[in-house]
Amino acid sequence: MSRSIEKIVASKWKSEGRGARVRRSIGLPAIGQIDPFLMLDEFTGSSLEGAGFPDHPHRGFETVTYVLEGEIYHEDFLGNSGTLKAGDMQWMTAGKGIIHSEIPGKEMVRGLQLWLNLKRKYKMVQPSYQELNQMISVEKDGVKVIVIAGEALGKISEVRTRTPAYYLDITLQPDAELSQKIPDGWTTFCYTLDGDVLVGPESQNIPAHHTVVFNRNGDTVHFINKSSKDSRFILISGEPIGESVAQHGPFVMNTQEEILQTIDDYRNHKNGFEHAKNWKSDIGT
Ligand SMILES: Nc1ccc(F)c(C(=O)c2c[nH]c3ncc(Cl)cc23)c1F
Ligand SMILES: [Fe+3]
């Protein structure tokens, strides 16, 4: 059964980090909590204009950074560093604690960062990364899908998702259409990047930079491009965790007490933040 649309919300510009501007999708009050997703930002900027996300922490969830254009440099307090180029994806499990810096290159960067919550049993795992620069891409009848996580058009991503999730980058040529299977009951939304697309059984027209949250029942979502240009959007679906959420910026735990403990750990360099002592990134300073 094809899922109908619950809500359509235009993204809103927000200042974030240092001189960075993001179009906020998930995380807007108009969308509210959609378990297991915490935030989705479409970010643009360049280091020439001073934009970036210098040294900052994370605990208790995962960040998925997907670069569409340009490059973004990253460096963390464990000694990991690198460059994410257009088409690259970094799935970072912050777990018990990461402090890192994420700085765009000199060219204009465009990308997405999704924050995906972790179940209580994974919130304090060792930090880890899954980085893909040759993601599976499949094309058929005017439909192109880059399978970042999950499965589409018979292709399955190798990304291990502690919180089971699909993350698909979809481009429809004019007159192309796609019925994508998604697990029944999973929280599902799409975010439009370029062009217009007709969504759902209602064939509702959705312009770029909008979030469409689907209703929960149904195992398929439907898209058609009836415009004269390519339409590009991401489709994200995830299994709800169903636990309490206590969040303080980039710290996401289950209780307020755990948040207070996290703030204390961060300030006093313990329980996963030991390497914070005397650490500053090279790229963020
Ligand atoms: N204020 C604040 C607090 C904590 C953060 F983790 C961040 C942050 O790093 C980001 C928030 N949106 C993002 N989009 C893309 C990228 Cl690469 C990073 C971010 C931030 F901005
Ligand atoms: Fe970060």
C-alpha cells in the first residue's frame, strides 16, 4: 500500500557553527520528533567566507554526512582526519564521545548532515566510522538511485546500521517514476534537493528544499517527475527506537540525569572524553 503524506514543511535557514548557514529540515518545531531521526541539515558554505563547524562534541547518536558538491575536511581528537569529496559519505557512530571539527574547503560546499539516534544499548559504544566514496548507484528507466543505506532496485548497501535505516539519493528524469519499498511501520520522509516531484498517491507537487513526512502505514512510497527537468531528492526511512530522548545540543541520551553526567564527562575529560585534554584541531583553529 502506498503511504500518504502526513505533512509538508519548507526548510528554514539557520546560522550554525562558525559563520555557517544551513537549511534545517528535521529538527524544525513544525516537524517535531520523528523517532529515530534527530536533525537533517542541508548545509552550504566555504572556508573563504569563514563557514565551518569547528571543534565540537557528540555523544549518544550517529551523524551521516553526505557531500553533494565541493569538499569538507574533518579531524577528530582520536587522530582520525580526512577529506570528504562530492559523492562521499561518512557514517560516524559517535557513541560514548567524539570531539571533531568539520570545515568546508575553499570551493562552495553543498551537503547534508543527518543525526540518527542510537538505542540505549549502543549510546556508549566506542566511536567508529564507515566511509564510502564509491557508493552503489543503480539506474533504470530514467530513475537513478544512490544506495547510501538500505536497498533499492535490487541493490543493497554495505553500510551497517545499528538503527536500521534506508538512505537513498534519488534522481528522476522527466516522466520517470519510482515506487520504492520501505519496511512497514518505519518512520519515513523525503527531502527535496533540486527540481519538483509529485509525491504519494495524491501526486502532490513538492518543490526543492521541502520535507515530506509520510504517514506510518504502508510499505511503498511513490514519486513521479512530470516536470521538464531532473528531480533530485533523498528518501530516508528508519525503525523507530521507542525510548525516551533527552537532548542537550550534540548530546543525546535517555534521561536528564545522563545528560548532566555527559556534560560533566565532557568538562572533566572522562568516560570517553579523555582525549579532549589539551586537544585542539588543526583545521578548526
Ligand atoms: N551549533 C552546532 C552544535 C553542534 C553541532 F554538531 C553542530 C554541527 O556540527 C552541525 C550542525 N549542522 C551541521 N551540518 C553539517 C555539518 Cl558538517 C555540521 C553540522 C552545530 F552546528
Ligand atoms: Fe559534528
